[in-house]
Amino acid sequence: MQPLALVVDDEPDICELLTMTLRRMEVRCHTAANLSEAYRLLGEHQYDFCLTDMRLPDGDGLELVAKIQEERDGELPVAVITAHGNMDTAISALKMGAFDFVSKPVDLERLRSLVQLALRLKQKREDVEAGHADQLLLGEAENIRNLRRQIAKVARSDAPVYISGESGSGKELAARSIHAQGARADRPFVPINCGAIPAELMESEFFGHKKGSFTGAHKDKPGLLQIAEGGTLFLDEVADLPLDMQVKLLRAIQEKRVRPIGSSEELPIDVRILSATHRDLAKEVAAGRFRSDLYYRINVIEIAVPPLRERAEDIPLLTEVIMRRIASNAGITPPRLAGEALDALKMYSFPGNVRQLENILERAFTLSDQHEIRLDDLLLEPEATPTLTPTPKTNAAQPPPPTPAVHKHTDEESYSGQFDPSQYESLDEFLQDIEREAIESALMETRWNRTAAAQKLGISFRSLRYRLKKLGLED
């Protein structure tokens, strides 16, 4: 059965143009010249898509968007037609729940793309209701359940989403989940860490370049916005974008066009923008480090990913899933986690969130006998480790918990043996640096004899190989 669309516009010529375009896409159309007629038709028919002008004789399109959101709970995609350059109105419509917008004069290619997305969204919603949605964010804590509900809701639109949350809390997983449940799920998901690209290469990476446009440009290269065509571009750590790049990105998002370096022509793009950062973006705007116009453009909808310490009841599940993955990569049966070790994890503050939990378990896996992970295998920071009352044993006295060994540098002025936040982005980076130096020192002392180095470090040869690969020291 052909899809059915409702077109709401009081200009007969515009209605005819939109209707002809949709019919060529094999979409049946009903038209309404005002809100009253639109409300009547909505009560009589089940539509797959609605397209409305903003200015109507008896009200505006925002009223219709609000009414449909209230009565249909986002199940009917609504796109609005705005005056050229009126981004404030478009953003207001998106915040109210509109699927997307198109500006006058209507670009028919843009309209066709928008309608195709809206119709794909209907099919995707049916898949989700049938239980076929990708489950990327694990956990049963109430705040993570709320997050999944928010994601399911924002996935129904094509509006930009800003994802806030601490480092390692799962912002990229949230972005991937939005993509997986949306109309663009079968198209590319392209993540980019804005803080990892050198400033001089940023424009080329985002917009692409033509052959010969600068030294080293030996061939044409598409930018990330072109690679993500039809799909989703995820701007991780968006606060790290330089101000000049923020201006260019804003224009590309608003105009939906990019100009590769060295090209005289602009290319149309069709991508959904998701962005994230661990910083407070509003404070970055207030400090003048982030443009307010770009902030309001990418922050149409905001969702927050909770830190791991606020959903400690999910730690057993996350630990089980992570350990299964680590053991599977190593080709062995997952080791069991001792009760005291699991209790310690549940009471730990996890400043690095889920990413830190993964790193702790990977390290514990290499330190353990790979049959059981004990409390002392976790190497949690002493001041962050809760005091646990050990289970009494009748045959032997309990020894005190071991203190993690810290590599001692000879230059005491440059290294105090303490974690310095100004020198390291995270505790895991600090610990990996210590581990790397200890391994390199042992290898040098044994003339790179790995077997001897493993014995010197008190670990198995297999464990040493695992660490070398993880730290990028493998030949």
C-alpha cells in the first residue's frame, strides 16, 4: 500500500508543486489550506508523513507540530517549511519535535531526501517495536532506562543532538544507539574526535580537497561530511574545535553544502549531526572559546549520559559482559570474579566511568591466574578503595590487602610518585605510563629477551605479550 502524506499550505501553487513531487515518489497526498482543515484530516486518516508551512491563515505550523506531538507522541514525522534564512524558527520547530525542515524556495532534491528519511523512519519504528533494535547501552538502573527512552524518542527525528557526560561514560555508544534506531541506520555512522586532528589538517579532513590544492594533495580526497553522506556524523569532543573551524562547520551545517579545498564548486550533503564533549559547553560559550551560534545549532536537543557511580547496580552486568569479551579475545573461558573484588568495584567511584572499568578489568585479567580475579588483581587506588571486612577463615589469618607497586623514577624532581592531573588526562593513562616504563626497563635490562623480562616482572610470558600489544610496544 502506498504511503499517505498530509501537505498543509495555503498557497495553491506550493501545494501543487509538493503534491506532484510526492506523487512521483509514489506517495499519495491530501492537502489542507489551514490548521482547522489539517486537524479534521488528521482525525479521519492515518498519515505516514506531514509537511506544513509555518504561516497559515488561522495560526502557524508550530501549533500543528505541538498538536501532533501531543496526540501522536512523535509517531507521525512532521517537517516544516520555513522562510529562507529563518533558522530561529526552524530550530524552534525541531525543539518542539519536528522531524526536519526545508526552506523556501523549496529545493525538490532536498524535499525528496527528507521524505525518504521520514518513510524509512516508519519502517525502523516498526522494527524497534518488534524487538529488533540494537541494544548498545546496557544496564537496568533507572537513569540508564530513562536514557534509552530519550534515545528512542530523539531517534524519531533528524534534529541535531548534543550528548553531554563525563569522559568514558558512553557518549559514543549513545550516539551509535541514536543512529541505529533512526531512519539513517542503514547508512554510515562516522565518528570523529575533534581534539585528535591537527589544526592545519582539520578543514581538509572535514570538507575534503582536490588534487594539487596543496603540497601533498596527490589525489582528490572526500571529507568526513561527504563520507557520512546519508548517515550520521558524530563530532566527539566538539569543544576542541578551533574558532575558525567552528565558523566553517556552522555554515556547512546550515547550508547543507561543503566546498572541498581547491574546488570552485560546493557539493550538497545530507547528514545528521550528533555531537558530544565532556566539558560544560555553555561555560565554553560564556568564556568565548565556543561560538554561541554553533552551540545553539548543534544543541537543538540535549541528552545526558549518567556517570557510572550513579548506576552502581549495573556494575555486575557490565563486568560480566566486559570479562566475556576480554576472555573471548584471549580464547579462554572467562575467569570468575571473587566476591570481594565485585564488592570493591560496586563501591568504587570510577572517575573514568565505563572506560575505566574496562581498563581495570583488562589489567586484572593479565595479572590474575586467569581462573579467578581477586581484589588485589584490580589495583584500585588505595584512597578510592572501600574498606572491606574480609570473610573470616578458620585455617589461616587474613593478610592485609597488598598496596599496588608504583614504578619509582630516579629523577624525583620530575616525578613525585603521585597522579598529577595536569600531566595526565586520566588515571588510566597514568597507570599505563608506569606500566610501559616498567616493561621497557625490564626489556632493556634483559637485552629484549622477553622470557627473561617476563620473569623479572613476575608475570607470565603470555601476559607480557598481551601487555606489549595493548601498549603498542609489539614489534
